Amino acid sequence: MALRTILDLPDELLLQLPRHMHNIEDFMNALSTCKRLRNVFADTLPKTILHLAVQSAPTFFSPHPYFLALSVARQVSAWAVAVESERKTRKERLVEALRVGVRGIVDLALSEDAYGVGLTMQDVRRMHDLRFRVINPLNDTVDAMIGNAWYAQPNFWSGGADDAFTLYADVNSATMQLLLYGELFGETMESYLRPAAKLPTLGADVRVEFVKYCVPDWICAPNGHGRHDGFRVLPVGPYGKEKNDEDRLQGNQTALAHLIGGAMFEGTLWKRAWRRVLVAAGALENDDDRWPEEWEYSSQDGDAQGLEHLSGDWRFKLFWVALAEVGGLDTFEMVAQFKGREAGKEVVMKPEWKAKILQIRDQVLALEDCDKPGVEKFGKRRKLKISNAPDPGSEFYWCCCGMWGGL
């Protein structure tokens, strides 16, 4: 019997059609034609949908490649450490991908042997919801803390801003880079919150490679002005010959270190906003006096570096990074309600936010002294301590610190 329409094909053949479509728009149009195709295409492989999404970027997944990299980063991280016998090789492949830049994360996700990495239509809808609920509002928050809106404060250099500093940042990419760091290394932080589970991790060496090449900075460039001992950057990815124009590179490493606090930077506005969130959640109330009264860097040590030199108990330092820097995309919605100082503004505290904050706090308070993360020392002369647990402030600073005399 001759086939009259495409719907006369068996399901097995219909399911092959998405692999031959041009982009995600074709796929969506096909889904909406009839119930039969919608039901059959519901079984489309996530890898196929990711391929279609890449073909549609940047029209539907901007900014490209940040948005798609953010969509698959947590899966890529899980893939890199999933199989113990292949862990070393996969970590090396991840580092190679990071050296390409953010696009390298997407390319690695597209690899056929990157098993379990892809996108479902539910993922696509969730990410587009996060764009308007988290990413765009957070971008405005970051702009108010390190961008043009921050610089627009009256009398900026004459006391109008108590955190005044010279920054050259692209706020849009800096926001995505901060979110991307959290998605890639959030599971590594989880291993330190639940040490008994003995979860695999991505170490400081991998995280520094991410900062070098996925948060490119003119100071960090191979021929940059801020080179220092013990630090090596290859002329690849964003620093390749065709791209190695320092005039076009932003200073996002410096800007993000200034934003969240790293070594010489205090992260004043970021910490002030998160402290208001913690107070609203009741997370600073405890009976064992292990929380510090103030959430500030020590002012007694001019060379204060890394998590080791935050005032207060080490558990609080771990809590701060786990929540405020690598807590996951939804967590950043808590701080995205702030646009600079806004003294007196009522803090929104949703029940699910409070539950997550208190869950992380309780996990941290349950840790014993033997669970304290170790540190790695970077540099040949003045050693910078970077925690084995994710420590983005120190990692951002390490990659650009040559500007201030090096290590």
C-alpha cells in the first residue's frame, strides 16, 4: 500500500526526522502540527535537540554561546567525573574545552561520547523562564554594583561610592560568567557539604583554567601587562592570534573579584545584599555562636586572601560561597531583587528560598573540623591560598593579580 502522507510512516522513521531538521524552530513547528507528531517527537534524544538549539543560536538562545553553555554546564560537569576509570581523561577533555572559551563547553556537550548531556524541551522552557526571572534581573543588579549604573552614582570618586574602583567590565558577559561558574562547580561544592558521600570533584586547577579562558581579561592575556610568576596562559581561545587584541578584551576577572570579594577586594555591595537576604531568612540565628556577628573581610590583614582570611568560623565562609556564588541558578533570584544600596527596601523572602538557605546552613553547621576543606597554594613567591572547595573570589583574583605586583 502506497504512503499517502508523512503520517503513514511508522513511529521509528518519524523519530528520525528531527535529526534532519534545520533548527529548533522547524522542530517546534512540527510539534505543533498534530497530536501524532507531538507524541512521537516527545521521544527525541536530548542530544538532537541540543544540535537544533545550536543551529538556532543566537536568534533564540542569546547571548550566544553563554546561554546554551549555561543550559548544559551542570551536565558537562557531571559527565567529566561520572566514570572513575575515565575521570582523568574526561577532566583533560574538559580543560581542553575550557581553553577554547565558553563555546568550547557547548562543543564538548555536542560530542557524541558526552553521554547524558543534552537538552529536553522542558530544559528549554525552564531556561527561558530563568532568563526573565533570574538572568535579566541579576544583570541589572550586577550593573548597579560594577557597571555603568554603579559608575553613575553622584560624586563617585569623592565619597559617593565607598567601594569606588577603576573597572573595565562587560556586565552582560560578567553576569553569565558568574552563573556559569556556579553551574559548572556547584556539584563540587556539594561534595564538601556532604563529605560522607565522597562525591567526585573538579579541583582548583580546573576551576582556574575556566577563569583564564572563559572569563577572559586583558590583564590575563599571554602578553598582558599583569603577568606574574607561576602563571601560564596559552595563546588559544579568546587569546588566539586572531583575537589577541587587548583593546577588545574586557576586565571581567577584576570586576568579578571586586563584585563578590576576593583577596584585596571586599565585595561590599554584594555581601551587603546577601546579608539582608540571610537576615530575612533567619539564617543568622543560632545558639552555638559559630556565626560571626559581621560578614566582612578582616581589615587587619592587608594581604587578606581567599576564604582562609574571612572573619568568623570557616563554616560560615563555606556557607557564603555555597549559597551566594555556586548555589544554582534559582538561588541568584534572591539577590537579583537588589539594585545597589536601596536602604530600607523590604526584602522578599519566598518560603522555598528560606528552606534552601536553612538547609545549606544546617549542612554546614553539621560539619566537623576534620571536614574543613584544604587549600592549594598558587604562585612562586607570595603564595595565594585557594580552597579545594570552590573559591571563585580568590580564583578570579589569582588570574589578574599580576596587575598589582604579582605573586
